[in-house]
Amino acid sequence: MESFSDCFGEVADPRAKNARHDLLELMFVALAAVLCGAEDCTDMAIFARSKLEFLQQVVKLEGGPPSHDTFSRVFGLIEPEPFEQAFAKFTAAFAGALKGVVAIDGKALRGAYERGRKTTPLHLVNVWAAETRMVIGQRLAPDRNEVLGAQQALALLRLEGCIVTADALHCRADTAQAILDTGADYALALKANHPTWLAQAQALTEAATLSEEAICGPSKGHDRMEARTAVVVPAEGIDFPGLVAIGRIETHRKTAIGPEPVVVRWFLLSTHLSAQRMLDVARTHWTIENQLHWVLDVAFDEDAVRSRAGYAPQNLALMRKLALNTLRLHPDKGSIKGKIKRAGWNDQFLRSLLSHMR
């Protein structure tokens, strides 16, 4: 577990110096447990007892298998910020040089709410490298402020050569500058929450000579026919950090009951993309929903997890993302859910997962 200890060894142990279990060993056991399907601290303790002989081939565990109280106490006390920094460092070591689309989006932990506050669960901001299909960052949205959470997550990253995408909530000058500070470009959705910028963008795309237009489709899927067209024009007269171009995408859909209204979307761009690339970037952004958020809910049952004490919700959410990255990086083919089952049933496969992340 050398690489694991190199990155996570900087995380401070919040317990007394005479703690029975080594912090790194405890985090490593927790990761192995999540790889095998553990959903909470009780599951982690059961895993540690059941796999003690196997685990002691990798870590010492001189204090025996940790109890669920130990896991709960530790993950509730660990400061999330250095833990998230260690996660970003560890991920960067395996992701290599990032390129392509990096998507930002928020996700609620629907089970992480205090009694009587079910409508206001904990809210996290996730950063997703679409090309490598890896989570590269996570941050708590303070007081459910997703904008501030995204800016804090970006401050931990270097994203030279990437295009950062986000929905209209993040179409702000300060967020755009935060993206530029990472070394990346941006493609930010623009909607009516910024009426002045939207009117300027509409005027520019209507007045420009559309010498280049890309058409995608029509294609059939989800019981509908869909065609998309895109144009990209130079941006002039809009006061926005680093703005170079405006992208416009029109989506035409037809279902069994007839055509749907045409959907038109605008984007602020800090680099001039080809119209075809604009279509690709806009479509790729949504992989954060169906390849990350959906997988966390279906394969890891994240929304059902009721851990809510202290920092446990966000720290355990980070462990799930670390496990997901590890499963995705393993070269064996198969679904994430299938790999989780194999890890629980087959010690050799679990060993290969743990070895692969070194």
C-alpha cells in the first residue's frame, strides 16, 4: 500500500496518540470493504472480521479487526479538506495527464440528513474527468451553496488542456476565473438566470454569418428520434473573463405522439471550438450523471446510506469514489456491480484490485 500511504499519510489522525488502530491501515481496510460492497461502518466492521486473515497479508492490524464504533468515530472526525486533497493527489497519480472534458455538478446525499430535516440533505460538488471516467475532486457545498463548493474544488486542481463544463448555475464571472486559474478552458451553459448575457449571446448568433454548422443525427434512442445542430461564433461586447466564443445548440426531437418543441441552448466558451466539437462537449458533460451519479446510487446505494454524524457523510462519500475509481481502472471487463461482487467472493480478484492501485 505504498502509494496509498504516500498520499493519505498526510491526513492528520484526529484521535489520541494511544489509539489502538493505525489510521492508514483503518482507511485501507475501509476501502477494501467498500470495494466488496460495504455500504456503512457496520458493514466495514463485519468485513474486517470476516477477512482478517486476508487483510493481515497486506496490513498488520496488530489491534485486531476494527469495530464499527472505531470506523464511525474516525470517519466522523477526520477533517474533510486534507482528506479531499489527499484524494486529489492520489487520483492524479493514476489518472496521468488529464485531457478533454471535466464536468462539474452537484449531488445530494439524500440519506445524510438530521432528523426532521429530510428536505435539506448534505450537498456535495463532484468533479468528473469524462475521458478517463474518474472522479478527480469532491467538495462540500457550504450551506448547500453549490457555486462556492465548485470554486473550492477547482482550487485543488490543475487542469491544463481540459475543458471544464458546468450547468447554468455556474455561469458566473468568479467561477469562470476559477476555471481559468486551473489552466483549463470553460464551456458554461447560459440560461435566463443571466438575461443580459443571454440577450447578447442570442443577438450575436442571430447576426453572425453562420459559415460552419454541424449536424448530428437524426438518431433513434429512448423511444424518440433526435437531431442536434450547433454553431459557434466569436464573442464581442460581452464583459466576461476569458470569453472568446458563443456556442448555440438546437435539439429537435420526435416521439411517437409527434414532434416536441425545439430546445435551444447557449454556451459561453473561453476557446473557439468547432461546431462538431461543441456538440461533443455538450453531450459529454452529461456523463457525470449517467456514469458517476447513477452508478453511485445503483452500485453503491449511496442515497440510502444514513451516516450523518460529524464529517462521516462526506468522508464516506469520498471512499465510495475512491473505490469506484479503483474498479474502473482495473483492466478486467465487466460492470461495476459485477466487479464489486467478484471482489467480495474472490480474494484473488480483491488482491488484484488492491495491487492495481499501487
